[in-house]
Amino acid sequence: MTDLPELRSKYRHDKQEILRSAATSGSSSRGVRATLRTLSALTDELLRGLWRYAGFDAPFVLVAVGGFGRGELFPYSDVDVLLLLPDDQSPDTDERLKGQIEAFIGSCWDAGLEIGSSVRTLADCLAEAAKDVTVQTSLLEARLIDGDAALFNAFRKRFDAVMDPAAFFVAKTLEMRQRHTKFEDTPYALEPNCKESPGGLRDLQIILWVARAAGLGRSWDELARKGLATPFEVRQIKHNEALLSLIRTRLHLIARRREDRLVFDLQTAVAESFGYVSAVPSDGKPGHRPSEVLMKRYYWAAKAVAQLNQILLLNIEERLQSDRGASTHALRPINERFFEKAGMIEVASDDLYQKHPHAILETFLLYQTHLGLKGLSARTLRALYNVRTIMDASFRHDPINRGTFLRILQQPAGITHAMRLMNQTSVLGRYLWVFRRIVGQMQHDLFHVYTVDQHILMVLRNMRRFFIAEHAHEYPFCSQLAAGWDKPWVLYVAALFHDIAKGRGGDHSELGAVEVRRFCREHGIGKDDTRLIEFLVHEHLTMSRIAQKEDLSNPDVIRAFAERVGNERYLTALYLLTVADIRGTSPKVWNAWKGKLLEDLYRYTLRMLGGRAPDASADIEARKREALVLLALHAEPFEGNKALWDTLDVGYFMRHDAGDIAWHTRQLSRHVPKAGAPGRTIVRARQSTVGEGLQVVVYTPDQPDLFARICGYFDQAGFSILDAKIHTTHNGFALDTFQVVTAMLPEHYQELVNMVESELAHTLEHPGPLPPPGRGRVSRRVKSFPFAPRVDLQPDEKAQRWLLSISASDRTGLLYSVARVLARHHINLQLAKITTLGERVEDTFLIDGPELQQNRRQIEIETELLEALTA
């Protein structure tokens, strides 16, 4: 017998050779199967040697279970084994046996195996399997490595006898749904788990598990022979299974550990291991990153696996019901081509779509228009999957198909579900060829958290919900506007096309406008509707940019935007699309403050379009009157407002609404110092009136680095600034208002108010040197997909002040770093628009200062700002 050190040494050497070969070989799908089988066989050989070295002399069995039992082993996966004992043997009562088992398991670890072991008698195995479907699944794939074959065969016979295929099927499908829910029911996660995510390897394994339990086959070819899968489906399964296995193998090799997630840190390295390189830019258009190419390939494979999983599981379920003699569901005719079967649409014949291609889109129109239909049957899903090549250019140009597709968009209900189902079955991308190009297209912009196709369908869903009464409580103003809109389908088309040109390089808004104009012409949409849809696609980013970056108290800003939209109909449509779009990018991006800015811009522009040119004096007087009414409700003394208001100019009243003016007046009027008298710092805070977070007002003698000190405090205290309005009074005081949010629980807001009022006031009353900014942590996503910082400094239209725009990856302390640079150059801040887009910031500041008049100083300021953003 080979001695133990030699056995271990040979295993380690051979495994390294296999891994070295796997790491340097090409991206052959066939090769990865051979690698996994070779690793499994090598591990079998080592285990047999260790088993025999342990000297077991009774009828025991060493069994491979789980993935190892399938005969495929990924480079750093656990090696799951079962030590099967006869019912009359137990390590609990036999010290010698216990010592042998412990020595064997220890030798496995010493040899470098990531061993996962269990020791059970035959009776224990059956009892555990009856209680735990995970154990049952693991034992289902049991494979003899060494030991008493008679005992193993007895185990297999008794295990198969107690297996209930129908119960096992239900348990595994419920388990799959729970797993999918954990991963948000989408294969399109930013960092998908290629094993566990929807469309991952586990979804394929479940098919074989339930088929094997039911005696329907142990391989894909056997499933085809039993009529559960077509030869084409088997080819597709094998191809995508091999790709996912290859990705998982490369992940293990690159991470040098068990890693099944395509995390940002590893995506580029895995992509490069496939030979993907950055595309060479052409025509000034940026090429695709290697990670984008890899992820698109992964998403397409996961999507195919999800489709095939659904088809085959439905087929197996029907076969199980038939074998049990369960009554089959009656077929109820819908028309001459389709039936309804248990709430599912069933094709009248397997070759329906080959004979009648028009029926493909009709399927989804029926799904929308017939109450009670909840999906497509396995037969229909299979028929759709097998006729994708029929949906060619002539199919897309067919007038009947074009009419059907437009009718789907124009239905009063079911648009979101129909479009999602069309995308899941690949029909949407086959019919709208331009949509096919963005399926699985990742957006590495630190802003979107969905692939482009999923984002588009999310925006479509959001738009649709504005027209559903049950969702009116979510966005009442949007629902109010939608209630008066005559053609919802126009907005649905705009939503479907607004990002359709992403990933091509160039301005996707302009390219998308060209695409949607062609779509409208081909589908016979009228000129007026076409112009509106094209406008919406072309301008879908405009309203959010103006609301979040420009000064809405400036009449010129409102006038220019009103001229751009032209009329109330276009304004309303653009507002609805903008809200739906921002909400469809990421759960983190939308907040009540952004909602208020958009609504303010809508209302100001609507008034302008109505022929009422802004009258600053009239507006200010109206706000003052409203503020006085609010003050009277709080029993403020007569003319108690004068002390403060006499120190404020037009700009203050233009930038604050009546509610804020009244609040400031109540909190600050009694603290306005007499002429020549020193003033003291007052900080007041309250729960924000426009959503989460706090509204904070600071009233203090002005000083050059005031904004930097305030930003420094908020960063240190864990607050993020959403908005800042900076104002200097006639008597030399700063009156600054901030909207801030924190991760702390909102029910503790009173404690937060007290903390901010006392600590911030103390910070400003006892100024010392500005502390250096902390080295804020950046997320893994920012590290993997860094966003090149940009600084733009331009004079405003009147050349009196300057507009500073910055873009950078977000991190703690970023705004404070910017504020320190401005303070160092004695820059006065008039207005700050703080915009956080996922993990990217785009901030705009209105500033002035003598150093901005010198070109050399401007360059110094821009250089220091870039350094601060890059630090």
C-alpha cells in the first residue's frame, strides 16, 4: 500500500496540474465538463486510498453525496461524503470505530480536502431523509466510492422505496421559489450567484433531481427519450449549463477559494480569462468593457435556463399527475387556436406557431384581454421557445403583427404583465429587434441597478401604475395628472423606447428618438402622437437635470424650460415619464426631496405656459401674506416678523416657500441683534416637511469658511446633505437652510433634533482650524467601476456669478472636501444643489469671489477640486 505522505503529495500535485491546465485552457464548454469529472475522479482515488489506509474491517461504505455524488467537482467546492454503517454499528458505542472515523476524517483534511462528512446508519439515513428535504436531495445523488457494495445496494433499494416523487416535487419547487425570492426573482442581479440565482446551475439541478426521484431519467438525454424535453431543448440546456459551469470554475480559480458570486471585484478578471478585451473605440464611441461582454453572455444564458426550467418542470408535474391518475384539467376553448387549461393558455397544436405565425403575438393579446388567465402552459412555452427563428425580418414587417403589437400597448390593462412575459419568452426582443440589443446590457454607471431591459420594463410598470386607481396613494399628484390623460399608450411607447439606444455610444436620447420615430412610422401612429413620443424620448433627461441642478427661483431658468416643452400636454407627459424613470433606476435614488423639486418645476413651468410671466414682486408679496397667516396660527406677536424680514432681500423670499419663511421667522426673529450689537449662533432643526430626514436652519455671523464647517459637522455626525440654500442678510449674518438625511431610525428624530441644535451651534461658536477630511470608505462597486471625476466652472448668463458643477463617485466626506477647497480660496457660496445618483454624485454650486476673476486662480481651484474628488 502507498504510504500516507506519498498519497497526499500525489493528490496535491495532480490537482495543481489539473487546475493549471483549466486556468490556461480556452473557454471550451466541453473542456469544463472533462475538468470537473477529472477532479472528481482524482478525489475518488485519494478517498479510496485514505479509506483503505484507515483499515475499516467491518461492512461499512464510503459514499459520495451532493454535487460530488454527481461525479462533478468544482475546484474549491466541498467534498461531501457519507460514512454509511449497518444498523447494528454505531461510533457512540464503539470507541475503536469512533477513533477510526475521526482518524479518517482528519486524514482527509490533512490531504487538503474541504471535506463535508456525515456518519449515519442505514436507518438513520432514511429517518433524516423523511424529515429534511435537503438530506433527501443529497442522498438522491449518492454514489459508491468504496466499501461494502451489498450495504450500499440495500441503502439504494430502501431509499428508492420510500421516495414520494410528488411530495418531493412540491418540496423542491417551493424551495426554489424561496431561493428565487432571496435573489429578488431576477437573474439580472448586479452580482449574480451563478449557482443559486434564478437561471443559475441550481435551477438545472432541480430538474434532474425531480426527474430522477420520479424515475423519469438521470440525464438530459434520458429526459429527451422520455418525451420530457426536445432534442433542441437538450442542446440548449447542455450549452448553457456548460457556460455557467465554466464561469463558476473560473471564479473559483481566480478567487482561489469557493466563490460562486460574480462580484464586481472579479467580473473583469473572469471576463479576461475568457479572452474578452476592451473594444477599441471607433467613431469616437467608447467600446464595451470586458465585464459588460461577460455579464451580457451570462444574463442571456441565465434567461435561457430560467425559460427551460419552467418548461421542463411543468412537463414533469403533468407527467407526475398523469402517473398518479390525477384528473387532468379540462380544456376550455378560447378560439380556434387556443384553449384555457387551469388558467393557462394552451396552444391547440404543437405546430400552431409554424402554421400561423400571427398567433405568436396573439398569445399575449389574449393573455391581456381574457380575465382569469395567469400564464402560459408548458406546451405553449415550449412552442414559443422552439419557433424563435420564425420571428425574422418578414415577421417584424408583417402589417398584421404590427397591428397586434400596437393593440397590446393600447389595451386598458395588463400591459406590464404582457411585456414582461414577452421579454421572458424572448418574443419582445425578437419582434422589437432594437430591444434585443439591450437585453442583459449592464449599466456600469453607479446609478442604475438593473440591466437596460429590466430598467425599461420597470419604468413601464411605474408609468402604468399612475393610471391604476389602487396605486393612487403612492404618487397622488402623478395619479391626478394621469387621470386627465387621454392616451396612456403614448406614454407607454415613450417608456419602452426612452433608453432603447443605451450601450451604443453617443447620445442615447438622440439615437432613441430616431428609433422611436421609425417605430411610429412603421406602426401607423399619427403625426401629433409621433411628435410627442419623439420629444419625450429625446428630452427624457432634461427635466430631472434642471430640477436637480439649476436654481428654480430664477425666472430665466423656468422661461427657458417652458420654451423647450412648448405646451402643457408636453410638460405633463415629460413630468410623468421623468418620475417613472427616476424611480426605475434604483430603490436608493428616489426620495421625497427630488419629488418636491420636480413638482415645483412642473408647477412653475405650468404657470409660465399659462401666460403668467413671473412677477417677482407679486410672488414675494403672496408668499409673505401666506407666511403671515401661518405665523398668526402660532400666536406670534404683531409685526414680530419685521426684525428678521427687514434684513432679508428679494433672493431669500424667491428661494423659500411660505412654510419655510414662517418657520424661520418664528425661530429667528427674537435673535436678530440690534444695530452694532454682536449676535450669537442659532441652530434650529425639525423633521423634514417633504419626506425623510431633517430640515436645519443656521443663523450665525457670516465667516468665509462657514459652509465648510457645517459640511464637516454633518459628515462627522453621519448625515448626508440633500440640499443647501445659502443666504447672507443685510446685517452680515448667514441664514443657511439644509435638508439632511441619516441612516438612524426616524422614530428617534427628536433626539437627532436636539443633538444637531446643540452640537452644530457649539461647532460654529468655537471655530478652530478646519480638520483634514477623513478618508471616506468607498463601496466595492465604486472600486470596481470607478467614475472619472469631472469639474466644470462656467460663468452664469449674466457673468456675475459662477456655476461650479462636479461629478464623482460618492464617498463619506466628499462634500466637506469640496467645501474646504472653496473656503481656502475665499469663495462665497450662494446656492448648492446636492444630487446623489446611486453611488455617484452630481453637485452644482452657485458661487462668487474675487479669485474667480483670474484665469490662473481658476485653474488652481479646478485642480484642487479634482484632487479632492480623487483622494
